[in-house]
Amino acid sequence: MLRGKIASAGDHFLIGLRPSPVLDDHDRALLGDLRPAGVILFKSNFRHDLPYKTWLESHARLIADIRAATGRERMFIAIDHEGGRVCRTPPPITRFAYAARWAGQAAEVGRAMGRELASLGVNLDFAPVLDIHTNPKNPVIGERAFGKTADSVIAAALPFMQTMQAEKIIACGKHFPGHGDTSIDSHLGLPSQTLGLDALRARELKPFAAAIDAGLSMILLAHILYPAVDPDAPVALSRRFATGILREELGFAGVAISDDIGMGAMKGLFDSPDSAVNLIESGCDMVMVCAQFTGTGRARGFAQAILAAIEEGRLDSGLLARSRARIENLLARVPSNEVELLPESVFRAHANAAALYDAATVEVV
């Protein structure tokens, strides 16, 4: 299919680059063909073996190459940056502890993270975590959550979101409708949660509702199955969740994006390119495809499937137009942050803002 053809579906994709601090030929070609709405950076996309000034120069070249290859005036340069083990960046970028450890200083940390991420050319952070830490056996959330009650999560997540966005970083709340009470890591398998809709309304949905009311413009949909609500599809593929609950009940008018479709939870569910059509039909706007878990070249097939479904009348063109309008509305407001060297005094001040984390970085989404 011609480059310009699949690029017409590019708004609906966020691509995770291959593990390299330079833009390789595979990614350069994919970005040029698909022209995705954005990319997400991981630990392997940074140089961790160089002094700050030197690795920042390398990083600036990467960001410039991404933008040039994609050919978009505005695009998302995203990252997962929460604190704790979810940190991709080399020193001296501040490594705050898990969110639960600095919930009382959430506004200060949001401001600090925002300034530092903006200095890396980033404009979208997959944070705050809006999950509630209710299951002590949860292998993937735990202290990534701000607290163990809806009220404690809301009290920290909202000021974090607001101060980070004041520093030109768009916030994406996750993992809708709540990942805090699961017992399976969705990177490895599909969690199935027994809660019904009334129970979700009474607890898990409250932080998302509060963040939506406070102006949250992007939400990440979790890879979880809730059989009592929708026995047939996990959240990102569920019209009951992505449209009925998120949009119609909670009134969310922003961009909904899937978690990475290569994760273990989606094994077998995205084998067919038409799975991307099903995701769009559910009410989810964007498909995240990351090289950490799958071949990102699959995004070409997903884009072709979306366009074929439109041409064949299997996908409502009005639904796709509304989805694209939501994405383009957010892209019109996304900052184009320039890579810049921050003075040492900034990092000293940030290190005193809240508790820090000192373990090695790991690849956790």
C-alpha cells in the first residue's frame, strides 16, 4: 500500500521505538510510511554510558530525527515516568520513589517531573497512575498507586497532573478502569477481575471520574477482563467499557489509548490485523504498538485493516472521523518542547522535593 495511503490512518497509532538510542532504518521507514501521531521512548532509547551533556546531545539528535522522519508539525513524544521502577532516563534526571512515598508532595513532584521531561523534548507522560492499591498480592501496581483508597489517590493524582501539565507535559491517566485489585501482571497474562459495575463505580472508577472532571485529556485503557461487565472482551476491545462507561457514563471527551497490544495479556487477541478495527469500533482512539513486546512493523497491517474496513463499509466512517477529531484536537494543543540542558541547581532543588529511588531502572509499563 502506498505511503500516503496508510499514513491516513497514522493518527490512530503510537509507536514504541526499537531498542536503540539512534533512529534505525526500520523505525525511520515505519515513521515515514505510517506517520503515527506519536512515539514512546524506553530506557534503551537513551544513552546511559555518557555524561549528561553528551547523552543529551545524542538524545536531541534522536528527537530531531523522529520528527523529521514522521514529517508531522505536531506529534506526541511520550514516556512512562511515574517514579519508582518506572523510570527510563539516565542521571541526572531525578529518580523519585514510588508515588505512594511522595503522595503528600505530589504537586512538587509533578512540577519537577514536568520541567525535566520537557527539557528532553517529551510532551506526554503516561502518568498519573489512577489505580487504587487494594490488593497486597498485586504484582504490577503496588506502591505505583498513590494510595489504598479512592480519596487518597484523588488527593495526590490531581495536583500531580495539574502541576506537570503547567510545565507543558500532557498527562495520561492509567490504567482504566483500575488495575489495583488484580493478581496477574498484564505484561505476562490477561487478568480477570470479578468486580461488577456497581463495585467499580463505588471504588475503581472514582479517581478516573475526578481526573476527567479536572480536565484530563488522555486515558490509557488496561488489558483486563471484567466478565461481570463484559464477558466477551478485555477493556480496550470492549465497547461497554470504552464507549458506554468511559464516554457515556463518565463524560470523557478526550483521547483513549490502548496499553501496548504486544503485552502478554493480548496474546492471541491481536493476531489478526482486524483486531485494530475492533479496537477502534470499541471507542478506543489509538493503538499502542511497542518494539519491547512485538514487531512494530505490524502497525502497517493494522493501518491497512482500518482503511480496508472503511472502504468495505465494515467500519463506520463517522465513528472514525469523531475519533480522529479527538486526536487532532489534542495534537493541536500538544507542546513542541525543545531539548535543553538544565542547570545543576534545578536537579539539586528537585532532589529535595520528595523521597528518591535508588534501585536500577527496569522496563515496566
